[in-house]
Amino acid sequence: MTAAISLATQVGTVSLANPIMPASGTFDYHSSPRPPFDIHRLGALVLKSITWNPQKGNPPPRLAETPSGLINSIGIPSPGMERFLGEVLPHYTVLNIPLVASVAGYTPDEYARIAAELNSIAAVTAVELNLSCPNIAYHHMPAQDPALLKECVAAARSETTKPLWAKLSPDVPSVGAMAAAAEASGADACTVINTAQAMMVNIETGRLMIGAGMGGLSGPALLPIALAAVWDVTLHTRIPVIGVGGIRSADDVIAFLMAGASAVQIGTASFYNPSVMVQILQDLNTFMARKHFHSLTEIIGMAHGAEIQEVR
Ligand SMILES: Cc1cc2nc3c(=O)[nH]c(=O)nc-3n(C[C@H](O)[C@H](O)[C@H](O)COP(=O)(O)O)c2cc1C
């Protein structure tokens, strides 16, 4: 008899049935009449980032396609905390699947206030701090300023006992160094990475293709950059990593796991194929069977060799 294959994984204390989650801001169940696939099969749902105060987001156009990725400058339209709790979250809490709430802020105090509100909500399994949105008007982006990043993570940490995931930017000299700062301030895991700053010019009109000017690049072009960032973070910290950037297939997921990620998030690929995450789950099983793997622990960190697998 062949042993069963398990796709279960751990992100610190968070147990997931499998490593597949939608990336924040790219999966909006509550405003769709019904989900495009059986979302109960995903490891967790990561919700759109919320801000304390309501905000509209950036001027259109907010999206531009490039040959190997999408530029977005959505700017985090948010209903604000009160309406999020009353009108958005209830659509998700009934789903009986681990929920990861994503928090965006302009000051450490805003991260702290939202983290405090979420702390009492049992259905929220973990809190992801979006420290790295390239599309909102920070004075400084926390993920690019180690002192500010530490303040934001520590402020949220002081207000919640929930697992805290720090979402980092690729637009820094060392994502690993920023991850180490997040770890030192109480982050339980790092989500690596957000979009990379990017722009496109429409040569017919001579204008920029994004209303706000700059945007963030996601999709296939981001994958090798994200992999390198995951690798860097595993070398600088001892906390788990959630890999995100350009994933379109089970092969991509496996590359992230082998680089050291314990789980992954998928964004842009869902716009092109809404059921891609479910397809990836099937293909992951096929890969495991073909290679005679039974558990993801055999794969996670494999590309590092034996020594790193011991510390994870
Ligand atoms: C339209 C769009 C909206 C996004 N909104 C958010 C957001 O609200 N919060 C966040 O942390 N990341 C946001 N992101 C970034 C994604 O979560 C993810 O980090 C990035 O897209 C890279 O993954 P991908 O290449 O699989 O899309 C957004 C990305 C896109 C394309």
C-alpha cells in the first residue's frame, strides 16, 4: 500500500491544510455573487488590506499590462475599519477557513489600532502587516525604512496575540535585512514579496499608462526576484516565509517551497485563470506522487541542503 500524500504545512503556529492562499488584494469573494471555485479547498484566505479610515484609492487608470506582468496602482481603496468589521468580514467568517486579515497604515499607531480591533475576532487566524504597498502616499514606506518598519511591527505586536506576518518589499538592498528587523520586532513570519515599483509609457499618447504615475509590477516577471528574496530571508531569519510573486503553476510553488517558503500566495495568475489555485493543488499532488514525496516537509528548504532544513 502506498503512503498517503499530505499537503499540510505550518507557518509557525498556524496549521494550514495546504500551502495555497490568494495574495492580498487579488481575491474578492464578498462582492462576487458566488466564488468561482470551491474556496474551502485553499489553505487560507488572505483578505484585501484595510486602513483605519475609509479611503478611495488612486485615480484611474489603475492597471496596465506589460509583456510579462501587470502594473497596478490601486492605492488600497478601503471601507475603513468600522465598515470592514460590520460589512466585509462577516462574509468571510462564515466560510470556516483560516482567514488572514491584511493591515495597511500610514503610522505605527494605525497598525496598532487595527491589530487591536482584530485581536478579539476569533475567525481571524493571523494578521498580515502590509508594510510595502508601493501605491499609497507614505512619507516613507515602512518596508524601506528599518526604523519605521520596526516601529510598525512592534506597535502591532503590542496589541495582538495573533500570529503577525510582515509583508516586505523587493525594492530594498536586502529583503533579508528587513526581515531580520521584522523578526526582532516580533513578527512571526514574513510574506515575501509585494509588487516592485514600475511604470509604463503609452507611446501613442506620450502619457504614462497609470493614473498615479508609478505602480507595482506583479506576475511572471516578479517570480525570480521573489525567489531570491525568499532565499535571502531564510538566510537572515529563523521565522517562516510565505512566498509570493509571479506564481502560475505547481512547478512555481515547488520552486518557492524548495527555496525555503513554508506556504505561498497567488495573485495575478488568478486574474487570467480564476480557478488556477485549485488546479495547482491537483498538480501539486501529481508532482508529489511522481517524485515519491509524502509530506511538504521533504521539500521545504530542499534547495538549501541539509543544514537549513534542520532550523525550520
Ligand atoms: C490588483 C492588485 C491589488 C493588490 N492589492 C494588495 C493589497 O491590498 N495588499 C497587499 O498586501 N498586496 C496587494 N497586492 C500585491 C499582491 O498581494 C502580491 O504581493 C503581488 O501581486 C505579487 O504576487 P503575484 O505576482 O502573484 O500577483 C495587490 C496586487 C494586485 C495585482
